Amino acid sequence: MKRTIMFGILVPLTLLVLGCHPGSSPKKRGTAITEAEWEKNVLRDPGPVLVDFGATWCPPCRELEPIIARLESDYKVVRVDVDENEELATRMRISNIPAIFIFVDGKVAKSFVGLKSESTLRNELAQLSRK
């Protein structure tokens, strides 16, 4: 019980201090996916499609960037800047970033919040590719 309370308080507090809560910074990224692109590139794609919700001002998002870039050579990856796409982030219920979703046939098959290893993401994508 004590761990649950500590985890429930410390993790959000840490993310807030790190500045990884959407809307906590006015900085914006120029490359934004539009609603039309979302529909075409994510919801209508059989997948798997890895969707990376993040922002340029978020340190864990920047740390995740090279991992996402390496995955891009083998899998379809879509990047969504939460500052440029607030409506989409709200619809996907993004409360902390980085947030990673893997879509298959237009539906969320797996989701992660926070920094994840390349092997974790690669293994999940490989498993979902076989289904």
C-alpha cells in the first residue's frame, strides 16, 4: 500500500518537474500530423504502426528519439507533437509523454508511457507483425 501511494505521487510529480506534461511549455514543433494524415496513416493502415506522442521540450522524448529513428527503418512510425495536435492528444487521452501506441487494423494493440527500451518496442512490434 505504501509503495502504491508513493508510486502514485512520486511518478507524476517527477514527470511534472521534468516538464513532461502536455501544455507545460509553450514550445512547439513545426512538423505536425493532421487529422487527415492520422486517419490515413494510422487508422486505415493494417499495421503495426508505432505512434510516438511527444514534444521537443520533453527530455525523455528526446532520449527516445534515436530509438524511434532506428525502429523507423523496419516498421511504420508516426510521430505526433502533442503541442501541435492538442485535439488528437486529448482524444487519445495523453496525460504524460512520451506515450507510445502500437496500432493494428486501426485499433490500439499495445501502449506504453515513459521511456522504453528499443528491445521492448522491437519485440512487441515483431509479435504484432506475426498476428
